[in-house]
Amino acid sequence: DQQVKQNSPSLSVQEGRISILNCDYTNSMFDYFLWYKKYPAEGPTFLISISSIKDKNEDGRFTVFLNKSAKHLSLHIVPSQPGDSAVYFCAVTRTSGSRLTFGEGTQLTVNP
Amino acid sequence: DAGITQSPRYKITETGRQVTLMCHQTWSHSYMFWYRQDLGHGLRLIYYSAAADITDKGEVPDGYVVSRSKTENFPLTLESATRSQTSVYFCASREPGLAMETQYFGPGTRLLVL
């Protein structure tokens, strides 16, 4: 069963506009959520995270929102830049756990 | 070099051959992980290890074998490669007790099974 779903395989936005990437999870036991960014021919790198005790976490141009009742999180990038073009993975886990469970990824393309 | 490295970076093999992908980390992290990345599936955990000589299955372990005789190395072996194992493989490591954000990934090995 797919515990984490990113329903949009790809997203294209114009430079300067907002990018919104979405992620849904099924298990309410998950209480820690992360976003990773991956460029071609490189490994994923950590971008931003949020604990279930919060509903928003902001780091510069990146903001993650968590809606626990809907089991949904989203990543907002404002303003989007061409260098943000990458695959974005959401990942979920339990704070007490040792493993991350990843979504399918969304390919973001930011057009100049 | 400090960090986590994988070798080879690219590998072409034939169905039925044995292939070993290497992973080496210099931080002495206790946890190490192997993932595969496939279109439409994202990153799926193959095997992980909590310490030397301790390994456990992930989501998709069939067809793979791991070992961990030394903390810094975590090789992944495909005993008899199949075309369905064509994928990009990522190794990762992390120290337990620290935040998940401290899980670092290697650069990946792109494997093609003909």
C-alpha cells in the first residue's frame, strides 16, 4: 500500500511565481515530515521539515504547511527560481522511528 | 574525502550476473540504508542496517543481499540480476538519536541490466 503519495509527477511554473508541491499520507502515526530536493546525477538533499506539533515551518523562500486532519502537507516556494528546477520528494516518519518513507517525487521545472 | 561515496557510479550488466554496489561513509554513522529510485515509485527502501552485523529488510528486499562487517561499509549485492533491477541506487547514512534531517545520501549508482 502506498503510504505517501505525491499526485503530481510534474509541475511547471514561471520564474518569480509560486510553486506549490503537494503530498498526502495515510498513517496518522507519522509525526515528522521532510522534503528533499534532488538534482540529476546527485543524491537527494534535505530541504525543510516540520513536526506534527506545528502547522507551518518557514525557511527563506521555502515554507512547508501541514494539515494533520487531512493528512496533507505542501511545500511552497516563493519566488520560484530556475535553480529550483529539480525533483522534490516528501518523506514521512515517526519521531521514534529510524526509517523514512518517501513519496514518488514531483519534477519541478521553473522557466525563466 | 569526507562524506558518503558509492561505486561504481554507472554499471551495465547482464541478466543472471552477480553485481555488488559499494557504499562507504566516513562519519562512522551507525545507520546505513539502501534505496532504489524508479519512475513512479520514488525512493523505496531495500535494506537498512542499525550497526555492524545488524541488517534488516526494507520495502523491496527480494533479489538483494547486504552485509555490514565494518561500520563504514554497506555493500549491496544482486545475486542474479534481473531486468526489473535496472534502477538508480542510493546509499544513505545517519547517526541514531539525531534528527532525520541528518540522513545524508550518496551520489547514486545507475545500474542497467540487459
